[in-house]
Amino acid sequence: MQNQIETFLERVEQCKSLVELNAVVAGLRDIFQVNHVVYHSVNSLGEPYALATYDQEWAEYYESEALYRVDPVVLGAFQRFHPYNWKSLDWEKKTARQFFQEAQDGGVGNQGVSVPVRGPHGEFALFSISHTCSDEAWARFLSVHMPDLLLIGHYIHASIRALEFPGEDGSYVVLSPRETDALRLLGAGLNRGRAAEQLKISEHTLRVYIESARSKLNASNTTHAVAKALAQGLINI
Amino acid sequence: MQNQIETFLERVEQCKSLVELNAVVAGLRDIFQVNHVVYHSVNSLGEPYALATYDQEWAEYYESEALYRVDPVVLGAFQRFHPYNWKSLDWEKKTARQFFQEAQDGGVGNQGVSVPVRGPHGEFALFSISHTCSDEAWARFLSVHMPDLLLIGHYIHASIRALEFPGEDGSYVVLSPRETDALRLLGAGLNRGRAAEQLKISEHTLRVYIESARSKLNASNTTHAVAKALAQGLINI
DNA sequence: GATAAACTCACCGGAAATGGTGAGGGTGAT
DNA sequence: ATCACCCTCACCATTTCCGGTGAGTTTATC
């Protein structure tokens, strides 16, 4: 089994097209003996990407109704780091219970596990496996395969990014130290006056940094510049 | 070897204190037969955390000189997803070459590999291994252990977060759908007028959402609110 | 040694965001 | 059914930000 997974990771890495990757990933169902395998990006802007073995009907319904807004699997992903069992989520709310029922009817298994994957440019994706079985059987599956799932999620994500954005290896925007300082302080909630004070420069000068950062980042205002810098990992708050 | 790593991951998960974790992680040197093992958070605000087997002298010098501002390993981390060989970084610049020399003198190996780890609340950390050997030997090491390193970095990060912030499992701030919409559009560069237009509501109403989001996030202005929401994974751009 | 980029400072007018206060209807939960 | 929270709309005065234009010094790279 461990050998199969290693081979799988290598095949994922070597995929030359998204179609090929799709087929390879679908093959996970045989390796793990589960019903469904899903990878999808969770960015609200930009082109969403999804790769799923679900029935098309369910996938279209999910998309058309924007169910990610109530799906506890997606909502929970934002706060989690390690792979998480769907059973550990909050299914108490009315909308969540209703969603679960609809998902069942749509062919999604009663068990599932998801791996949050976070990338350098603000990307956020989920790799999930779903199955139909008892709680005990599922717990046994997870206790064995959690680490594998983490690896698989990351490899799939890397492969998809590499295929979708071939030239993305290097850095995009490079901010100067002062520009970085400026955006970092603004992102931390200081206004221009305070930020300038903190950096021991005049507010006029600070403005120059903000503007040059804005132009480098192709941002329409300060908030946008800070958001882009954050999303691209140029600053951290 | 593979067995040793599995055992190591289990021990990391079960650590009851940071001191214990420190000792367990240092044990990686024996498992991999390398000189140094390092984990450190890279957040510019908040309490930095570091766990390293480097000489204390070098660690203190690095900290006091704020060398993370020129360290290509740190700078490169922001743009990368998969574990990366230090050799693949840009060492051409004058400051970088000088830093490399100083690091050598400080006892850091000539080879190294780092794993970027991104967490749910904007955390960003680096797990690194450094060693002294030939390029060929290092390439062989990496070709075998890249996946292991990815796993180890994530497990250490999870363990540290669990020990430092015991009650952090649940969610922090919950934004309403409209609040999320508002911050998302503002983070995408729209001004209040355009954002309101997009959401088909009056600008007055939009302002209410911004203000309530600001108060929930304890943010001092719109830019701060968007930055916090981004860092906490409440919105994506 | 030239060229580019970063860092520093300054003015002005118009545009946009903020803080405070108020109000009504809808929905979900205890 | 009451409480809390969400969605929607409005005014006013003040603070802050934006866009354009200009210019001198230092540092780094070719």
C-alpha cells in the first residue's frame, strides 16, 4: 500500500495535462477503496478549479446554489490546519443539517475527510475523500492514512498550480524594504500619520512608498495594495 | 528508516510541552544524520517562535541584526509551496553572498532544505534542515526525503500551535455573508461606491457591514479589517 | 563611471472614508 | 415570545486619503 502511494505521488508530479491529472487522481478511489475523491480551490475571486468524482448533477447543483456558503466542510476548512474528519464539524445548524441531507441524496458518502492546502499566492484549496461506511471503519481508515492524505493533497495542489501557471516559479513583485514596512504597518491598522511616525519619516515620504508599492502591485488603493501584498506573502500581519 | 519517521511523527504529536518537543525535534539529527534542524515562525507581528540546533551565538546575531530581511531562505519562502533546496535560491546579490559567508562562519551547513508551512490564522513558519556535504550527496538525500520533510514540518507546526494556544480549535471571528462580501470586494480594490453597486445595495448599507466587520475583527479601519480577515482566512482574494 | 533604484522631503485641491446617531423589518434560537 | 443578530436605508461634520508634480542624496548594479 505504502508503495502504491509513493508511485501515485510520482505519477501526480509527472502529469503533463489537467486531463491526465484528473484520471490519475480518480485512480485514488481504487487505491484507497473509497467512493469519491475531490480537489477544489476555495478562492472567491479568480478562476475556481474543481476536480471531482461526484455525480455531475450534484456538482452543478452545488455550484448553482453556491452551497459552499453553507457547507460545513468548506467553512470549517478556514480554521483548520491538519486533515479533519467531517464528523468533527458542526452539523447542528439547520442549514447544515439540510445541506448534509441534500449531499447524501446527491451521492456524497456519509463519511469524509478533508485536507486544507494553503499556497504562496493566497491560494486555498481542499482535498477531500468521501465514503459510505460506519464510524468505526472510517476511524480506522483515518488513523492509518492521515499522513498520506496530507501528502497527496499537497502534491495534487502543486501539480495543478504548475500546469495552470507554468511560469510561476520565480517571484512576481519585489517590494523595497521601505515599501514593505509601509504596507505592513498599514495592514496592522495604523493610519499614514502613525505609520510615518513609527518609521521616523515624514508622512510625505511614506506616501511615496505607498504609491510606489501600489503601482508595483497594480493596486487601486491602499487597502488593495495591502491585500495583494498579504495574499502574495510579501508581508505578514 | 520509514518506520523511524512514523515513530517520530507520533512522538511529535504526543509532546506535552515545548521543552519536550524541542528535544524530540533535535533527535531528527540522528535519524537523518544531518547537522542542524530548525523550525521558526516568520510572522512580523506577534510573538516569534524559534526552535533550532544552531549555535546560540549565531542565533542571537541573526536575531539582533534582523537578518531575516536579507536571508534568501526566508525571502524565498514567501513565494514557494513545496520544500526547496537552498541551492535553488538566488545567492547572487551582494547582501545574500555576504549573509551566506556569515552563516557558514556561524556553523550553518553549506547545504539546506526548507519547508514552508502555512496555517489558518495567517501563520507562516519554516522547517529547515541544514548539513555540510557535496551537492551530489545532498541531491540524493532530497530525492529520498522530500515527502518526509513535508510531513515533519506540518506535524511540528501543528504540535507547537496546539501547545502554545491550547483552546484554539474552534473558530474565532464569524463574519456574516454580507460582511464577508463587503470585505472581499474592498480587498479586491473596489471603493465603497463600486462595492455597493456590485452588491446591489446602497453605499450606506455597505458602510454598516464594514463597520460591523471592523468591530468584530477589532480593526481600526477598513484596511486593517481586510488585512485581518485575509490573515484569518475569512476572505480570499 | 553611468544608470537605475531606493530613500528622503514638500505643496495643493478634490475625492473618499470615518464616527456618531437613528430606525424598521426579517429570521433563528431558547 | 423574546432576544440576538442580520439586512436595509439616511444625514452631517471631520478626518484621512488620492493624484499630480517636483527634486535632492545615497546605494547598487552593469
